[in-house]
Amino acid sequence: LLSICCCAPSCTFVLFLCTTTCTCAQTMGRRRKSRKPPPKKKMTEPLQLVFPCPFCNHEKSCDVNLDRTRNVGTVTCRVCLEDFQTPINYLSEAVDVYSDWIDACESANQ
């Protein structure tokens, strides 16, 4: 099991393992694989569920409810009790329903 190393007669290695101080550790065998650091996790924030009301201008007063069984999204203001409903699909999120409400308000004003 023990054999004499090729770089110096006093150096020995067991099977394929050589001492780290030996010069033959860098020249014999495969190239060592360098470890890459793990990828950093991206800081993702959850999407908003509460929005400002375009009618009463209160911050965080409009709640969005998505009823996936009936495919209806509802936006309701807690202050002025204004509400809006729009059809949704399986890809729709709360911000989509709110933006539909804003678009409907802008089209009604023109």
C-alpha cells in the first residue's frame, strides 16, 4: 500500500493520496475542482393586496378579493365603500384587478 513518491525519496503516499506539502500533489492526477459559491437568493417581495383609493385618495384603503371559483375579482374601498368587479383567469393577481379598475376609471373620465 505504501509507495515512494516521485518528487522526493522521503515523501510517501497511500494509494492516490499525497501529502499537501509535496510538490507531486499538484502534478499528479486530475485537476482539482474549484468550488463555486452558492448563488445568492434574490430578495422577492410579495405582491400587494391593499392599494390606494382613486376616489377618496386614502392610502391602503382598497382591498382586493379574488374569487377563483366564480372567476371574479373584487376591489372594495373601506373608507368610501366604492367597489369594482372584473372577470379574472387563473393567471390574474390582485394588482391586475386593481389596474383594471384604474383603467375603467380613466376611460369613464374621458
